[in-house]
Amino acid sequence: MSPKHKGVVVVLGMMGRTPFAGIAWQVLHYLEGFHRLGYEVYYVEDTGDWAYDPVQCAVTEDCSYAVEYIGRQMAWCAMPDRWAYRSGVDGTLYGPLSPRLSNIWERADVLVNLTGTTVLCDEHMRVPVRIYLETDPVLPEIEVAQGRSFTIDLLAAHTHHFTFGENVGRADCKVPLGQFRYRPTRQPVVLSWWHSASSVAQDGRFTTIGNWQQSGKDIEWNGDTYYWSKHHEFMRFLDLPSRTPQCLELALSQIDADARSLLVGNGWVLTDATNLSLETMPYHRYICESRGEFTVAKDQNVRLRSGWFSDRSACYLAAGKPVVTQSTGFEQVLPTGEGLFAFQSMEDILSAFDTIAGEYQSHSQAARELAHEYFGAEKVLAGLLGEVGVG
């Protein structure tokens, strides 16, 4: 006889729209975290968008890659029959949950619109608790402040709003506050998935994984343009490799030949992020075999002090890898100086590298302890559900 569940949680996501490891790990942590808390958990993808096929490097009306990809991830986390995918082309449902999806909406207690990419429809509105979970702050808040009706309507369909921008609403944060009350949250991490037995040599690599240049989400506010693409911030520290003996490697996608030549010419080691991210385990292995993470944040989060912290960086910490990352105001809620370092200047970066080099094992352990205290899936998600009166 199966144990009685506390309730039914449906996570809406975009693993098929964006079938890469970083997105998959983000979703899988939520699914497993809710499961470990005793909930009956389902994954549904219903963004209305066409699927992306990384083999063809194209958005396509053929969703077979997306469907197979989601199926593999759900089988890996022991939920092979708990997912459905709706084609953005013709609305066809795929996945083992498809025949009983209407019943799931009738039974669901909580809907989590992860990344906020799903526009809620009538069947979603049957769920009494509908959580908008924003992993990328700034853009939606400014669109609301500008009076964009699409964003306002999307947000208004939810009963609660959460954001990875944990500094939103504080005195030093310039993200505009509108009609929606955002509650702070952060990426849950299933810690046991990231325990690493690998040893790291003292001359190992600090790495990160991401896109070099992205367009389409820059936004103007109060006469200033705030940028989405991280390459603007990396360029501020272009000569970093010449300033430190620490090996720095970037796993990048969406980078052209000129930018690649510029980075290599300044001492950066480059590898391909796309091949690394086609499946979850190479991505996992890359993090676990790194010495730590060095990365920057989006200009939007840096200048507006949103308090955003990367879900990928949380995985580095859980794997016992020290993280050196650009300040967004997150240091007001997360402890820094041991295992995690926030920087604003080149001098901050160099100091962090020197500190870590002096006692690497101590900082590795501190990174793991920080992940346990602040990012453990059960703790993060129990807090989230408690905020909405569930659990």
C-alpha cells in the first residue's frame, strides 16, 4: 500500500522548449524536493511555444526531441509516468500523464509556474494555490511599472509571487515595486545528487557554464538601458587571466569567432557549452571536476541590486566547489567570505582567489555547508509552501 501524500503539486516548466542540462537540473531539483517532502508531484509543459531541437540548432514544429528528452529526465528521477507535454504547434498532448491530465488539474493543490513562462489558462485556474516563481528578476517588474498589460495579466493569474531576487524591496535595490508582492526564494538543491568524491588539484580550473551573448531582453527604465547578456560584465574583467595564476575556463555557447579569439587572446580557456549541456550528467561531471566557479551576473541584476543568485552556482556549492561571483546584493542574505565570495572589482576577485588558494579544503567544506544550510531542497521548498499556507 503506497503512503498517503500530503497533497498534489504540479510544476510547470520549459525542459522541452529549452532542452539543456541547466534547465533540466533546475526542474529536477523542484520535482525531487517536493517528492521528498511527501507530495504527489507532476511535471507539465504547456508554454505554447514550439520545441527547440539542439541537433538541428533550430526551433521546430517537430516536438519529438523535446518529448524524448523530457521522458529521459523523468525516468532518471524515478517519475516516468508523471509528465505531460503539450505541443505549441497544434496542442497535441504527449507523455504518460496525458490521458488523465484533466483529473490532475481537478486534484492539484498547488501549481508552481517555474520561470513564469506559462500563461495560465482555464484548467490551470482550477488549482487553488498558483505560484509564479520568477528565476530571473528585473524584466517583469519593469514591464509592470511600464504598464505592459501582457505581463500584468500573466502575473495577476497567480495567487502568490516568488522571486530569486532576494534583495527586492530593500533600501539599496532599485527594482521597481508594483502591485504584486514578491516573496524571496532561491533554488532548491538535492544535496545528495552533488556530493563529489573527486579530488581537485591545487592548480585546477575555475569554470562556469553559460551563453556569451544574448539579445532581446535589454530594457530601458528611467532613461537608462539595463542589459540582459552577460558578455557586457565579462568584458569588464577581460584581462583577469593575466592578473592571476589561477586557470580560468568558460564553457560557452552563443559566441562568435571574433569574441572567441578575443577571450583566448586574453588568456581564457574556452570549451563548448552546448555539447556539455545536451545531457545532464556531463554538465554534472564538469561542475564536480572543477576547482570552483568564477562567473559574472547580468547587468540588470548588478546595477539594480536585485539580490539574484544563480541556480548553477548553488550546484557548485553543493558539490563542495567555492564560488566567486559578481555582487547583486545577494550577500545581504547569504554569508560570504568562506566558500562563497561576492566581488565588485578586480581587486575583490584577486583577493578571493588568494584566500581560497591558502585554504582550499576549508573553503570547499564551507561551500558544502553553505549549500546545506541555505539551498537544501527540503528546507527551501518547505519554506516556500509554508509562505502560501500549505504543508
